[in-house]
Amino acid sequence: MEALVIAHSTSPAWDILHLLSRAGFSVDIVTTSRYLGLSRFARTVQTVTSDKALAPSAHDVVRIRTKPYDWVMATDDLTLRALAQLVWPPGMRPKFLPSTTPENLPHLCSKIGLSRVLSAGGIRTPPFRIARNREEAIEAALVRRLLLVKFLSFVLAAEIISSVLLKIKWLVPLKLRNIARGRLTALTDGL
């Protein structure tokens, strides 16, 4: 059995290479990481210089093979999306995990998209509401007692949170999650 792993960093690729090798796969890798080339679990390593070249390089590796890989794995959503959006010759399109068709992409890079896909499949997810502006975010927090926000501007996020906290009449411990590089990505009621 043969697998191709496409990775821009060592995590989680290092572990995936090890697990696939232990499962009996011969593993080839296309990566931007020079460290993955040191793995004893990789049969061949093709190192590319940029994330932008990663998907096209993997595409070329798959196209020139006479025998398709048994498994093609991208280790992050952005690479998986880039691979799935490429035009593949008839019969050459790999079955990417976790996406097997171009239509199965709305969950990539999107928590809301993932919630929608899971809900459509009958899997319960925490309640959510999309707010496209400040007023809708405040309304969602007041009506649903829950606010999940993603803003590019930390200042705007702080302003909305302040407005919500001033209007909230119920006491629930709030958790701020994933504040990194000045980006607030989630405020929840403790789910």
C-alpha cells in the first residue's frame, strides 16, 4: 500500500508518517518543511519552497504516477482545499481525506461550515447564529445567551463584547478563547 502525505509543517505530519509506516504503507511526502525530510518513515521526500507551491507540486506527483496512491492525505485545511479545487485528469482525482468530492468542502477553514455540515448529517452541534454586523452580534448574544464571534479587528470585537455585557441581564461565566495575534475568535457561555 502506498500513501502520499502533503504537509506544510511537521505537526501533525510527523505522527502521520509514523502511523502510516507502522500500518504497512510506503509513504511519500511533499512538504515545505526540511525537517520532515529527515523522517525515516518517508520513502521519498519532495521539498518545495513555499506554501503556494505545495498543492501544485503534489498534483504533479499524483499525475505522473502510473499507479494511483491508495491514500492521499493533506495535513491541514488550506492545503486540502487547494488540492480539492485543482482540476484533475479523469480518473486521477484522489479521494482526499476527509473530503472525497469538491462539493464536500464547506467545512474546511470554517467552524460555521463544519456546524452546518454536521447538522445536515444529523449530528448535534452547539447552537450558533451568524452575525454579519455589530447589531446582529449583540442581538444574538441577548436572544440566544451565546455569542460566537470571529473578527479581524480586536477593537471591534471588544466594542461588541462591551455592548453585550452592558445589556446582559443574566449571569453566566464567559470564556474568551483563542485570542492570538490580536484576533478574538470565540466568546461562549461555557459550552
